[in-house]
Amino acid sequence: MAVVYIALNYTVLIDEDELPVNYTVPIPEQCSPVWDGEVLDEPTISVPGSSAIQCYCPTNGRLLGKVNPATADGLDRAIAKAKAAQVEWAQTTWAQRRRVLKTMLRSAIILHFEQITPDAIATVACLDSGKTKVDASFGEILVTAEKLKWTIQHGEKALRPEKRPSNFLMTYKQNEVRWEPLGVVAACVSWNYPFHNLIAPIISTLFTGSAIIVKASERTAWSSQYFSSIARASLAACGHSPQLVQSIVCWPQTANHLTSHPDISHITFIGSRPVAHSVCVSAAKSLTPVCVELGGKDPAIILDDVKNLRKVASILMRGVFQSAGQNCIGIERIIALKTVYPQLVALLETRIQTLRLGSTLEDPEVDVGAMISADSFPRLEALITEAVSQGARLLVGGKRYLHPTYPKGHYFSPTLLVDVLPSMRIAQEECFGPVCLVMRADSLSSAITLANSTMYALGASVFGSSTKDLNTVVANVKAGMVSVNDFAVYYAVQLPFGGVGGSGYGRFAGEEGLRAICNTKSVCRDRFPGWISTAIPSAVDYPIKNAGRAWEVCKGVVGLGYGERIGDRVAALWNIWSNS
């Protein structure tokens, strides 16, 4: 962590004109080691007879608090505040925007590495989503630090006006493309990474000069209040309006008011396919563009010539079990060629059997945290039971786990299911849980066929030694992103993120992601103003006096611009001249 701190501090924060401002945000009392919240008898986010959202810790069922959901009127007020603040923000310089992001990076993240401030971000994420602190470090803090650093270092270059080529007929023109603020955009984000999923669209939106309404999931309503305050405090510390960032939570029946609102210029949606259909239908009312990320059934192909199987197994374990498998780019299917298959299964079985479940804030010796709720447990158990009845072998786990210390927590046993076939439902449906599926492939081509056998196409991984075989997989696997001899590293370097097919459309992150939430404006102007400019030939000037001569001029213009030989172009020029 010290190396990360030094690198970030040296390369990002040294510009004196953009020095970050130190600020603090009150840390929730629930982060205290001595906090002892009420354990709910039946942990659930809904409260009978109340519209309030009940927030609790999935690891132990302790009540975190209650949040009042936004109403339609409340959404209107939030959008109006953001819209008013954005007018001034759109006029800020790149340096001013970078200063806000540097302030956020330093006060929210870098100071954690120096141990000047408590690890509140990780603690809040663990409390509200049930993940472990290690998972929070990788999936919440590290990727957010990179998002900030990348945008600080490369954001201006991505959004600076870009020159574009001209053609022979328009050589006297110069062309450029600009990326300008859209106004107010929205992001409807999922609960599995409550800090990163909320802060990431804020980072991009602020840098483009727009304001944002972030709708967090009801399941992480409590943490969204603290996490959004980090962004708002960064703006205020640098002298800008915190109203640029509006964080709201609401019940599904109110969400349509946001997604169909005429003052929202773009929507980023991260969530499930059924909800995405509703969001897109709603957005169509105002013709609002939507970027849709719907998760996946990501394959990891293991070739027979892989050199260090133990190292690969470690990467696979992280890819499967991070955040208890609740990871949109988590590894949902391991596809191993026949020679390496039995060795890999043996390695995985030994490791998965020893995984420890629990609450990382109360017991640091924990590998896998809780799931966000128990709602998916019957479906997961049914999928596993059905697969076993169809020939799959269940080697580890396979059912919900009643934790002896945390009986109100939502735990599912880390599971290893092997000999899985593509015809099984569990090989087609996203598990989104701590379930490791292993499939056998007889050849490279059959491995690719297996990888492409679902409706999803988000991410993929391939492990091996042969450059030819690795490139064959990269070229033929259906996915929006591929990691070679690694897992999900494309996001750690801010490459464009997104998939195709059942995994959605559009991209966020990287240059493409920044530009996607801008108004792309094409500009064409005279190269030599006052010297050469467009003049309409008299033969085609309205009202047209002679249709025959006008047509000859038109033919001449096409011939001059696109004739294949010099003689053709000279003849075309004469045709224009003689008929004008």
C-alpha cells in the first residue's frame, strides 16, 4: 500500500496550481468498533406500515438505520438544484475540475494509506453490503483510486477538441469534434460495490462539466449517504456547489419518474435485465440515451499449456469468490481443457473446502462475507440440485449456510460444481453468488464454443502459453472485454467497460466512457477565413435559371471530387467552369 500511496502522491498531486484541499467528512457512528446495533428478528429492507427503507448489515442482521425514500416531488427538486448548479460548473477549467478530483483522491483515499484517517470507506462498505475488507480494498478503493488518477491524468486529453481529416473538395475547411457538457445526467447503480459504483459516475460526470443524479440501490441506501457526502464535500472544499451531486434512493415505483424526466440527458444503468427493460421503456418517453450494463456469465478458459496452475488457481479463486461472487465481471464458468481439468479440479476443491465465512469487522480471519440478502438462495439451491440430477458432481457446498455466530446473516456455502454441461440451466443463468462451476472442453474450438454458449457477453479470461492459441480465443470469444492470463484487469487500467448481447450495450470508463456522457459536437469552419470560403456557382443558385446547366455543374462537382484519373478531374473542372 505504501508503494501505491507514493506513486499516486508523486504523479497526480504535485501540480501546485491544482493542489488538493484537505477536508473531513463525519464518520458514521456505526463504524466504531464498540458499536452494537440491534439485531433484527427478520432482516429485510421493507418495514410493514412504513415507506422507510430499513438498512441493516447482511453479515449479522444488525440495524444500521432507516432512510426515507425520495418522492417524485423530491426528485424534481434534486434535478432542479443540479441543473441550476451545472450552469456555472460548465464554465470551469480543466484545472479546476482536476483540483476537485485530486481533493477527493487525497482526502478520501490516499490519507487512508498514510493511516491519518480511519478506513471508513472500507468499513462502511462492509457494513452495508456484507463484503470483507480485502474485497472492499480491491473492488471499492483500489479501482476508485485508479478511476480518479486516470481521469486526472488523461481526462483532458480525452475531451480536448480533436482535429478530423477533410477531403479534396473541402480542403479549404478545417474540421474538429468537441465533447461538451450534457447538463444533468443520471446513474442508477447496483448494490454490489456501494462505494465504487456510486462514486465512479460522479467522477466522470464532474470532469465533463455536467451535474449528476445518482440513484443508489435501496439495499445500500445507508452507505450511499456517506459516500455521496465525500464527493459533495470535495466540491465544497474547492469552492464549488455541492448541489452538482444529488444522491437519492427510492422504491421502484418512483424510479420511473427519474428515468423518464425530460431534464435528464443521459442514463447509466447497472443492474438486472428485467429492470433494464423497464428503465429503457421509461427513458424512451423523453428519448434519453441509456448505457446498460447487465452482468454476465463470464468464462475463464484454461488451456492445457498453462505453466503455473497453482498461480492460475489463485486468480480463479479471486475471480469467483470476490464479494461472495456478487460481481458482474466475476468468473461464473471455468472451462478447462481435458488434460489440465483433473489437476485444476483437485486444486480448487482443496481451497474451496477451507474458505471461512463470516463478518470481517468482527473476525478478521474471514475469507468470504455475506450475500446482500437471502432472496436468491432458493434459486441457487434449485439450480445446483437440478444440475446434480443431470450429471454434474457437487464437491463442496451447494446450499445456504446457517452461521453459528451470525444466525441472522445471509450466508451461502462456497460451492464447487464440476462436470457441468452447457445444457444445464446453471451453465446459462447468472448465479451471482459464491458458486464455482467447472466445465470440460475437448479442444480449443470446443472451449470457445462453450464460452459463447450463453446469451451473455460481458467479460472473459483465458490462461495459457501459446500466443497463437491465446489470440485465437481473444478473437473468437463473444465478450466486450478479455483478460489474457489474468482476471478483469481491463478495469484496473480504465479500458472501456461494457458488453454485448444479453450483457447490455454502451461503455463507461476510459476515453469512450467519458465521451459517451458528453454532447459530441462536429464543427467545420474555413481554414483561411476571409480568403477562401464557399460560394454557390450561379448555375445552381436559387432560383435556378437553367436546369440543364445546373445538372452539368453538379456532375462536374462529383467528377472533380471523386474522379479516378487526373484527366477526369480536369474535364470535370472545365464542365463546372463552362456551365457556371
